[in-house]
Amino acid sequence: MKLNRIILLIGLLGALHGCYEEDFSICDEANVELGFSLMDDDGRDIFLENISAVNVFLFDEYGYYVTQSRVENSELSIFQGVRMVLEPGSYNVVCWGNVNGNTNMSQEESADLYITYKGIDADGITTIDADRVFYGPVVAGESSLSAETYNSFELEVTESGAAEVIYFGYAHRTLDIRIKGFTDHDGERSLPELRVSGLPMGLGYGREVMKDADGNTLTVMCHKATEWVTESGETYAYTAVNALYFDMDEEIELDVIDPVTGGSVYNASLTYILELLELKDETLILIPLILEFVDGDVSISFPGWSTENPGTGFGR
């Protein structure tokens, strides 16, 4: 039994890569076809609008790592999925979309697969926010905004092969932040910095957050610079923080940092604010905030919101 498994693993190495030769000739030999889909609330497939590359991980039925492949945008534009050659049997598939230059992927030869922030220092701080990542599979046929996640996709390959669709869901939230009227310690109009703390350090299967040996959630602080933006004649400091997906019950805090002193001049609990405004909807992907400094006071608002979902942040 063990010998058979070793032979199978050797035979599968590189199986996910074979369909992307320049002339695509080997695709004729593929017996497994996995399509990819990302659905919006209206039932429209928005996969190619949002996902530029997919990392595909293949495990056997016992959870042992078999192989992996990365499907790039140029390949997805020809076939929105992946084709491969697999022996008959039971497999588990996990996909991460948009794990690009801003996100690490820690992958062992087991089911312990996590994506994490890059550049985390000894104090748990990073200046690099995450990619706009997506996870597959989610519950088939549901909107990707509200769909629950599965741990992995169970793939049954028969003698004649298999053809399935893996539905993706969001594994990130974007904080879209504008700061108006800020002056530094010296009274100068300058660009502040922003810190977002309490973000989960990493996500695993089914968007499970990384925890330590005692079961405590591992978190990071993202330190992000702002830049001047002018819209409709109004100039403000702006930044967008792409965060790995966090639960609305997690204690996420925002700090506006004075560039002169390095100290926080304003602290807010994002969790508390969203709760007050009854905006703790799990489908909120884009969270827009305006912080306005006036005569030493700070007001916070959500542009275009009352208690309605403002949208999903496509294109951010």
C-alpha cells in the first residue's frame, strides 16, 4: 500500500503544470478539468475581473500533499480553470487567488497551509499590506459575498476523469481611508501615517485564522503611509489597506500617527464603530472611512453609507 502511494505521488509530480506548454498540445491528454468561478449577488461571474492568478494545491484523500501549480492570468484568459492528468482516486483541492507579491505562502507537505503578511518584524509590525486574496472552494452556486467556505474541495477522479467547478470567495477586506484637516505636532499640514492593529496574521483552510499553541489568535499591525489625493477640488491624505479577512467581532483598531513625534494622535476601535452603525455585515469587503480633524476634534464618517452595504470594492 505504501509502495503504491509512493508510485502515485511520483507520477503526479508536475501533473498540474503539463497543460501550459506553449502549444497547449498536452492539454489533449488531460483527464481532469477544474473550472473557476467567482459570483456576484446578481449571479454574474466576475472571476476574471478580480482574480489574476490562482495557486492550486492538490492533496490525496488522507490529506498528504501531492503537488501544486500556479495558473497565471494569460492562461486563465484562455481557460478559466486548470486541466491536469490524474490517476483515478480521491483528492482534495485548495485554491488561493491573487497571492502575488504582497503575501507570503507557508506551505508544508501536509494540510497546514497558510497565507500571511510579508515583512513582519519582531514586534509584529509590517509596512506591507496583503494582496486582495480569494479562497476556493466556497459553497457552490451561492454569491461569493455571503458564501460559507469549505475546508477543501473533494475531487473524485474516475476511469473517465472528472470535470468540476470550484467557486471562490473573498479572503480579504479593504479599508479605504481618507484623512482631512490633519496638522502635525509643529502645526504644519503634512501627511500622517496610519496603523491598523489586531489583524489576523494569517489565514488557512476555509479562512481559518492562525493561532498559537494555546489557541490565541496571532495578530499583526500594518503601518501604512498616506499620500495626497485631490478629488472634486478637495485635497486629503489617503491610503487603502488590504487586510486578510477578519471577523467583525475581532478587535481591530485604527491609529493616526504624527510623522514628527511618531505618536498616535487619534485612536478608534473599528469594531465598535461598525457595531454602532449596525454595519457588522460579514459581506462587507470595502470599508470606506473619512477622518476629519477640526479644531482639535476628530469626526469619523462612512461616505455614502447609512446602514446599506456600499458595495464590494471591485477594482480596489
